[in-house]
Amino acid sequence: MVRMRKAKGKQWRKGHSCESNPKTNVHRSKMRRGMITGQQVGPSSSNLTTQALEKHNASHDSPVDSDGDEGMSMKSAGLFSVGGLTDCSNPVFDNVKRFWNAQSSHQKEVCAVLAAVTEVIKSEGGKETETEYFAALMTALESSDNEESMTAITYLLTLVIKSVPESILKTKFSKASQILLTALAGYAGDGGTSLLRSLLYCLSRLLLVQESAVWSESSTMKIYHGLLSFTIHSKPKIRKGAQDAVETLLKKPPNDLDFHPAAGATAKFCVQQIQQHGGSTQSTTTLHVIGLLKEIISLLPIQSVKTVCENLLKLMTLGNVMVTVNSLQVMFKLFTSSPSTASLSVDLNAQIINALYDYQPNVSDVDLSQAWISTMEKAYINLSRNDNKLCTAHLPRCFSSLMSFYLSEHKNLAVSAANSMKELLRGCIEPSIGLIKEEVSRSGAGVNTSAHKIIKCIESGLKYRYHDCWNLILEVITVLFEILGKDCSKLLKKMLVSLCDLHGTYKFQYTKELKRAVGMAIQKMGPRNVLECVPLNLDKPNENCEFPRAWLLPVMKDNIKDTELKYFFDVMLPLAAELRTKGIESSDGCTADPRGPEEAPLVAHAPEDIDAKIPATETEKERQQQHCELLGYDGMKRKNYILLLTSGGAAPESRVIPRIVNFVQGPSHLPGWSGRPNWLHTVKAVARS
């Protein structure tokens, strides 16, 4: 048995457990000595002292104005302590209160500043509003010359400036912005990251609420250029903060304008920096400017976009791979942002596409090639969004250029090219299918149409020189059949023959991908068009008992959809009956493909002509009689011969089955078909399965 040891520790004496004020007061003593907060109670060690505030207030002897009109001064009532931090009742600074026990000197300084400012506001009878804190902190910032104190002050400013009424920010814009700019100029070179980022945020917040009339003044643009200059700062966090501020500003133009009044000045600044630094080996500044352009390119007016793109294209001629890749990424961002025609017109979009062909990289340069492929893909998709006809006319050249990447020794380039082709088919060809269909019908065979050129280009990928990438090309062909198979089946017949011939190629490795492509052709083109191009040849005498296209049977069985019921009965049903008659064993004893009779593609999935009326001619009656006899026999003998759809159509079983029976039976006076009841039983059984 385990013995429970008596716990050690101080215990109450008998009869003293109800004492609420014990003699031990270690923690209270430490609090009085300032040990918990890590700072002695008394005057702050910071340079932001009450004396500094009083020195400033000597020349600004006016109380804090809660309306903000004269709220740039405050008067201290004496010494302050960190313990005064809890006196702050404004919820904006709730997060600061968690710093009370922090070990960081910066967080201690933040607490000290907030305590001092709160004390000053209360001593002046203020209500601790956001406006009062903003005025007091701006006054403290103006009078402070210590970086640590300024960092704490600006941090508190970033918290409170979000809640200051816009009317106050507009009224005090000139004075406040000058204070912030002075601080930025003083610490631009060697200032701390936190200080500069906070100053930039406050300045951007002031600029964000200004009306368009204010932006027409040269002083405002001068302030904005001060913000712009930090977008190419050497420190990444400061640079990112400035770039985010510029992006936020341009995204919210005043007075519901289409573009911000500073958009043109921003583009001009970027162009000047690009022209000044270029794409030389010392191209760090150029890359910083390009980083800014990635975020704001779609926020610029069309003339600025054109100027920026022209300068980026000039940069790409200098041979700096990193600069070229990043320049392409700027255009990629432009096209993917779905810009309005006020930023990127159809003509400018097409001009950029044509210009980019001059910069098509060598397939040996992987990073540059992938950037070029992605940019071209998005450029065409954006062009298609605004002008389908123009995009379709330009598209064959893009497919032709992408084919060269299949020959690269880098497999990922071939994958990128295939993915881009599929996206172009879905993003450009599919929305334009009506125009393509009309164009093909006007030109007869469609030899000179864009669709024919694209199909011919993709079909060239079945040549042996591309055999290492046949699996990727077959994926593209599958998408091609999916999009054009129904409306442009005549243009795809030659490709379909090439595909089926490829199946019998010696040691062909991509059978799965090929069957998927042929299956898609069967779905979209229909079995009639497919079998006209690649007949099964199962009904022809063959001395070797070889049926090289028997592999099509299971593919057809799995993929026939939206076909014609008439074709089903006129062609497929007699073919299945003939296969059954021949049997598995041929006359000379050789064995035929055992899948043939079992997998005969007797499928009428959602037939399009299920409501068609059949003329009651004598010839038609005889054919219907043959159909009924075949179904009457096969329906009972082999149920898998008949897979008549009831689930895929819109009509329920009670309506679909009579329609199918009507189609087969024809006029009610058809003589002597004793198999009808058995066949009906089979159809219903299949329909419910």
C-alpha cells in the first residue's frame, strides 16, 4: 500500500484559518518597490518626462481641446508612474495594458508614455477621447528627440489614429503631416524599423482621408512623395510598409473617382527610378520598384500602364534574368487582376501580347520560360474576357509557341505548357464556341479558321519527336474533344484516326490516357461520328481472327451519352446480334475476343430522338419487327445487351419506358410480336437496376 506523504508548506495555526490579512506580504512589498513592473515608482527613466512636456507647454499654454481645433498641447500635473497605466479608460489601448509586466524596454517605454499622456489629459479635465489622445501624442512626438520615446509614441499613435474622426484628421492634416515628415526625415537613414513603419502608417492614414481638392495642392503631393521615397528603402520591412501604404491609398480614391489623383505621380516615380537604375548588376532599386508595381499596376490609368509596360519591356532587353522574370510577373499581376478597360484596353492588351513574343526565352532557361508561359496564358484569358473574336484570332500563334516547350529536357516546362494549353482551351475557346462554330460553318471545311489551326497544332504533338510527352499531349487532346467535339466534330476526325492508330503502336505506354481521350470523343462527338472515322471492322472476315479495334467496345460502353436512339437500333443492335450469332469460336477454331459479345455497346443514354415519330411505312414496319424480335430474344438471353437509360434523362421511368417501347414497336397494328411482354419485363428490370 502506497503511503501518502504529508505535503510540505506553511499551514494555518488552529483557529486562524479565517484570517483575511495575514502577516506575510511579500508580493505587496515587491509591488511597492516596483519589482513586479520592473521599474521603480517615481520619475520615468525615459527622456519623455513631465519636465519635457512642461517645457513644450510653456509656449503652448492652452488646454486640450476635445474638438481638435487647438488640441496640439497638454500640461502635466506632476510626476507619473507606470502604476498610472491602469488609469487609462480608453478601450483603444487595452492591448497596451498587457505590457505592464513585460521585460522588453520598448514595451516598458510604451507603458510609461501612455501613463504620462493619460495623466496629462486627466489633469486638464479631458474625457480621454481618441481626439485628445491623438492631440497629446502628436504634441509629445513634436517635442521628443529620443528615438526610444518616439518609437513608443508612434506605436500608440498607430492604435489611436484608426479611431480619430476623419474631420479631425482633415483639419489637422497640414500640421500633423509636417510633424510626421520631420520625424521621417530625421530617422530615414538609421532609424529603427518600428519607428519608421509607425510613422509611415500614420502618414498614410492622414493622406487616406483627404478629399480630391486637397490632392490638387502641391504641398500634398510633396508629402506623398515623402511616402513614396520609402518604397525603395534598403530595409525590407520598412519598404514593405511603405508599399502597402501606397497600395491602400491608390485602392481608395476620394469622391468615388475611377483612379486616385496620385496614381499618375506614382507611375511617374516608378518610371524615373527604372530609367535611373536600369537593369545593371546594381539593380536592387529596380527590383524594389518592380515589387511596388506588382501591387499597384492594375490601379493605374491606361496611359500610365502603357508607359510602365514599355519601360519594363526595355528592361527585359538588358539580359538580367532576375529583372526580366520580375518584369513578367508585373504583367502577370496586371492580367490576373481583371483590370477595367480604363486601365487596360483591348488594343493595349493585344499589343503587349505581340510584344512578348519577341521575348520568348530559350527552353533551357526554366525560370524565365515558366514566367513567360504563365504571363502569356493570363494575357490571352484577359483578352478573351473583353474581346473573344480578337483573342481567337491571335490564339493559334500561342499554341504554336507552346509546342516548343515539349521538346525541352526539363519536364516541368512541358507540364507548364500542357497546363497552359488546357487553361487556354477552357478560358478562351470555350467562351467563344458560338463564334468558332459560325466561323467554321462559313468556311466549309474550316481549313483557314483559328479552330483548325489550333487543332492541327495540337495534332502535331502526336508525332514521334514528342513521344516523351505524349501523356501530356493526350490530356490536352481530351480537353480539346470536350470543348470542340460537339460543335466541330468534322475538324477532329483526322485527329481521332491518328489517336486510334497510335493505340496499336509498338510498346505504347500511355494506353490509359489515350482511352480517356477517345472516350471523351465518344461522349461529345457521338458514336455515329466516331465509328464513321474508326470503324470496328468486326463484321469483316478475318483469317487471323484479329480485331485490332476491339478495345473500342468497352470504351464505347462506358462513354456513350446523348446518342440517337435510331442509330442504336439501326446499327448497334444488329452488330450485337451478329456478334452473338458468330459466337466466341470462329469457323477455323481460333478464339475471338471474348469481350465482344458481352461488351457490345448497346447503350442509349439520354437519347436525343426519344420523342421522334417514325413513319408507318412498310419498310419501317419490317425493320421495327426485326428490332422487336432481336430485343425479345436478347432481352431475355443477355440483359447486359440492353442498357437503356432511365436515370440520366429528365423524364421518370413511367414516361421513359413507354417512349422507348413506342419507338421500337411503332404502330400498334404491328403483326405478331410475341416477344413484346418478355422484352418489356427486361426493360423494366434494367431500368430499376
